[in-house]
Amino acid sequence: MSGTNEFETFSLEQVCEMTGAPSPDWLYRRITAGDLSAVLAGRKWRMTRSDMCRVVDHMRAAAERQLAGRGTASADEPPSKPPAAPGNPAGLSKRSAARLARNHAA
């Protein structure tokens, strides 16, 4: 048998320290959404080493998607703004645009 305990589990705080995950709350949201696996021990979520590997894989995939979304813009170009909705030059949501229109009409 190897030197590590195959049933060893870690708290979400420990997982954050070891993997660089943003926060225990971030992990909790990913676990409850079904994106990551963990074990509910009593009232606390615990993760195994293999679960932590999946956390790192999840963060790596998110970083790759973010980099791919940047396209071919060079480092010298400022980031471009997303296009505003037609008839909505401020880029507001429908609800915010309607609220703004109501407030200016009154």
C-alpha cells in the first residue's frame, strides 16, 4: 500500500490552499451545481485527492476558454467593448433601459 491514505479527505478551505481555487464558496457553488464532485460528511463538504485533480482541470479548462475568447487581439490593442443592443446605445439590459425610460418620462 502506498504512503498516502486512499480515503483521506480535505476540507474546502484546505482544497483552496492546495489548488489555488478562488474560495471555499466558489468550490461549494461548483459542487452544488454538479460541476465538481465531493463528499458530504455530516454538514461539511470534503474532497479527495482525485476530486482536487478535477478542480485543477476545471480551472484549467476555464482559463483556456477565457484565452480562446480573446481571439487574435494583440497586446497593444485595448480590449474592445461588446456591441450594444440595437436601439440601446448605453448597452443597458432591457429592464434597465425600461426603468431609465420611465424615470425620464416622468
